[in-house]
Amino acid sequence: MVAQRELDETEVDRVFHALAASTRRDILRRTIEHEQSVSALAGDYDMSFAAVQKHVSVLEAAGLIIKRAEGRERLVRANPEMIAKARALLARYEELWRARIARLDDLLAQPAPETHTPEQHQGE
């Protein structure tokens, strides 16, 4: 088994930028299911072919998809290795937040310390 290195900050930024747009998330979803041509992808969106190509380029720059030429077509498929790295990153974030919430829950479950108001001290 090959050890996966963690994503550097630039790669993290590219991945989150790529996943920020619903069209790119949909392209990624579709290419996970099976390899498709950019033309086939473009046919299902209400935008120009060039706009879809730009979305594909953003996904490719993030490493989330792999594009290859076959004759005159450009075929696109999801990159499971980068998707696994992104998933691992999100799992670490989830673990961090769950730990913080658990600590907050523990803190809130503790009885509140007694506080004295200035009026209480006057009678003493």
C-alpha cells in the first residue's frame, strides 16, 4: 500500500475552490460514476461548452479529475486518490470539531460556580 501524503495549503485551497461550485460538484459526481467526454458533460448544462471546459479545468487543476485524449475527444474521470485525500482532510476537520463540541458539552454539564454579588458581601 502506498502511503498518502497530506495535502499542502495550496492543494487544499484548490480542492475547496473546485468544490465550491455546484456545477463542478455535479461534474465530479458524474465522473465518479463513469468516464465521460467533455462534450457529453456540456450537453447537460445550460451554459456554453467553453464554460463547462473551464469548470473541468478547475477540477483538473485541483487534481479531482483526470482528463485524457482519445482521438478527438477529451475524456474525464474522477481521481479517486485525490478524492480520498480530500475526504481524509474533511474527516480530520470533523474530528476536530467533534472534540471541541464534546469539551464544550462537558463544560456546560458542570455545575455553575457560586457567585457572590456586592450586596451579599455587605451583610457579612
